[in-house]
Amino acid sequence: MWQTVRPHELTPEAFGDLLAGAGDPAAVQALRRGERSWRLLVVRALLDAAPEAPAGPLAPPADAWRLLARAGAAAAEKVDELLRYPHVGVWAAHTLRRLRGSAADDAPLWVHLGHLHAIAAVAAVRAGLDFRTAVPVRHGWAVLPMLGAMRLPGDREPWSVAEVSARDGNVLIGGRPPAGPHWHPLTRLRADGCTLLLDDTDPYRTLRAPALPEPAGPAARWQELFDSAWTVLCDTDDGVARALAGGLTAVVPRPRAERFRPHSASSGDAFGTALASVPDDGEQFASTLVHEFQHNKLSAFMHLFTLYDDPGGRLFYAPWRDDPRPLGGLLQGVYAFSGVTGFWRRRPHPLGRFEFALWREQTAHALHAIAAADGLTGLGRRLVAELTRRTRPWLAEPVDARTRAAAALAVADHRATWRAYHLRPDPRAVRAHAAAWTRGGPLPAGADEPALVPGSPGRGLDTRAVLLRWLLADPAGFADLRDDPGATVAGARPEDVALVEGRTAEALHTLRDRVLRGAADPETWVGLGLAARAEGDPAGAGLLSRPELAIALHAELGGAADPLALGRALAAGAAVRPY
């Protein structure tokens, strides 16, 4: 059952499609086969490392493996499906890291090792076997992957065990049948052609640190959102929908996030799952599924092929993140956002056109940056070239002037604010600029080499972009938030509303005054640059291209210089090194 009979292969067509960010159902199935082997390798490595580890109150992992093999002999496909389940992959990888000392959490090691008994119990249930075993209990929850979780109210210990047994098809978990108020089964989200498990119980579902079950409550809202999302996916690109249906198997529900700021995640250890906050609507859910499935595909592809080797660990600007990212993270980002851009390209309403205009520009920027990066293998460079070839024509597609302007504002805002937080100019360059300013001469020419430093943005770098989404998608809601924007959009200020609404002279006055009062943060400086640019003042170009130098120079001059005059001088000065 678990022997590989032939090497994994991708057809030339599938290989080329995946390099370009696409991939039909056949290509996705090839990735799934590769992930099956990857999963078994990780589990094998775990078992090889486990004999010396304490089993605690449970039987050794080898006993669980024997039950699993017995179930596999009786129902190979059902057990294979279980072993491919995404959160089994997270469990195996996390437990192997615990065994090797490269991961830590609150649970005893035997609890993680003992999860194999829970997996084996599920395999035996699915195979219809009679059996008896013990599984870990975490703070009163006994979890059976892919099935659900039993709450054992009498168990007050943080870590304990419970018996799971089956006889003649009758299953008991801690002495209780899987029914009634203490049993929380997983919900299946069903659409025509796609079924996903809504997994709110698996300890390894959050893809990072293990977590206790958090039943999401009635799943009717998730089913409604999935119905809508699936309709959107099929209407937008039926090929993408069919490929996604063949690869994704689970969604992990998370609490609702702020409107237009959904939270989602995926993991290279968990092919087939997407973690997602409660979406605003079906279209946002569809976009999230596309986004995370792109990550799934690339992670699986990288288990078969090497795309980069980056021992230097250089960090890059990623247009969709507040923090600098390593080469591998940026590669994941360009792959995911090529898919996101393709999704929004086919959505004709104002918000859809904004998302398309925004992400085509940001994806192109990141692809250009990564193309010249040291560390990409030949295949990695080919992947970047194929993504560029696919997405470059989108830059020439028509978008109305209002949407283009909104996207340009969001692009400039994110890039400049990122620079202001994460780059520091050479102090010698700052002093030279200050001396030239004091003499009344032009500022030094030539690009300086700012240093990349850790930064802690005071708010999300997407704050003004979120306001733009409100303005485009819900003008009435935007009007309601105008007086107190921070109550609706975290971090937003009245001058941000004025800026995105086109009241740029008003915004410029407020932002300049804040700088002169010594109360400016990077968002203020960048906002001033955006307002100045909109007003036709060349100061905008200088402040947006070199905000880190403008801030440092203003401080070096004692905070007395006019920030707009500084911006104009910078605009006429040195070139800028992109990040």
C-alpha cells in the first residue's frame, strides 16, 4: 500500500502550466501523488526518530502503526485519504521537529507522538475494523482527525488519555458514542463539484502551534458563503475551479476579521488546506481560496524541484506584506498573487477592477525584483520568467482613470511607508545632506545605500488601501465612517479619508502641520508626499521616493525645515535604490 512503484513525473504540459502559475486537474493530481510520498517520508522519519522518546501513558507509536497498516490492508484508499489529510502533515512535521529539538510548545512530547494512535483509530473506523486503543486527550478534548472531537467533561487534566474502540460498527470514544451534545463532528461544505471539510477541531489545523478545538457553531453561514464562492469561481474561471476542487480538501475557520482585511494562511506541510477568517462575502472567499491554493501548488512543486538556494538570507520588499521577506517567501508571494491578479482580472465591478489594477502592478514590481536575485536556481529563474510572461500583458489592459488613480495611490503608499519603516540612510549621507541644505546648495547626487532594519509599523500598511476599498465598494458605508474612521478601519485618520476622497489640499495642510509640530510618524510623511503629488507639487516625488532620508534629514536639521521644501530638494537630488 505504501510502496512507490514508479518515479513521480509531470508531463511537459503540466510542468509548463505549473511554472506559469496555472495547472489543470491532471497537474494537481500529479502534485497530490507527490505529496503522498512526501507525507510518507516525513512519517517514516518520525517513526525512525521516535523509539527513544517517551510514550507516556500510551502504547509505543509502533503499535499505532500496526493498527494503521491493518486498516490499510482492509481499506487502502480510505486510509490513504486519511494519511494525505493536510493536518496529518502538520502533525508529522511538527512532531518530527519536536523530536529533533527545533520546535517547542506546551504539550508533552508523548501527546504529539500519541496523535498517531488517534490517526490509526480513525483509519480503523474508516476500514470498519473491530479494535481498541487509547488516544491523547487535550484539556478534555479527544480529537479524531477528519471525524471530529469528543468533549469529556469529567476530565480536568490538561493531558490525559481516553479509550477509542469499535465492535460491529459501534464506535465509542471515552465510553461515549460519537453523537449527542458532547460530540462535535466536522461539517462538509458541499457545492456542485467540490466538497471541503470545515475543520474546527484538529489540534494541528492552525498550521503553527497546536491548538484546542474551537467549534465554529452552526455551519449554515459557512455553507452559504461556500455556495456563493463556488458560483463565483466557476463563473470566473471554470478551469481554476476544477483544479482547486481536485486539490483543496479542508478549510480551517477563524474569527471574522475587519472588513476588507481578511486573514488567511497555508503551509507547505499541509497540502490541501486553507485557513480563512469568516469572509465578507462569497467573492472574497473565492479570492482567498485561489490565493491559498496557489501557495499549496507551489509548496508541492517545491517538494519535487529545487527553485532556490539562499544561504545569504537577504530580505526583500514584498508588496503584500508589512515586513521584509526572504527569497522563498517572496517567491511564494509572486506565485500566489499572480493567481489573485488573474482572479480579479475577470471581476468587472469597481472593487474588482481596483484589485486587478493594484495587484498587477505590485506583482510585476516583485517579479522584477526577484528576477535578479542571487539564490534562484535555473528552474527558479525559469519560473519567474514564466510568471512574468503570463502577467506582463495584463499591465497594458485598460482600466478606467478613477480606478488607476486609486491603485496608484495604494501602490505608492505601501512602497513608501515600507521604506520609511524598514530602511535607514547612512548617517554620513544624512549629515552631508544637512550640510548642503544649511549652505543653501543642492543636495548631494548619487544613490546612497540605506540599511535594512527591523521596523514596527504603527498600523497596517494597507490602511489607506482599505479606505479606498470602502469608497469603491460601499460609498454609503464610507460616508458613515468619515467622521471617525479609526472606529471602522483600524489605524485610519481623518486626513486619510480626505486624501483618498480627493480633498488633497485639506489633507496636505493637516499633514504638513503635524510634521511642523513634531508629531509626525512615517504614515504622516508618506501621506504628505501623496497629497503633495496629487496637488502637483514636486515635493511629492521626493518624499515618496526617499521617505527614510526625508525623515532622517528633517531630524538632523532640528525639525525646523519645511518638509515640502525638503521634498522638492530631494526630488532634484539623488537616485533611489529600489527594494
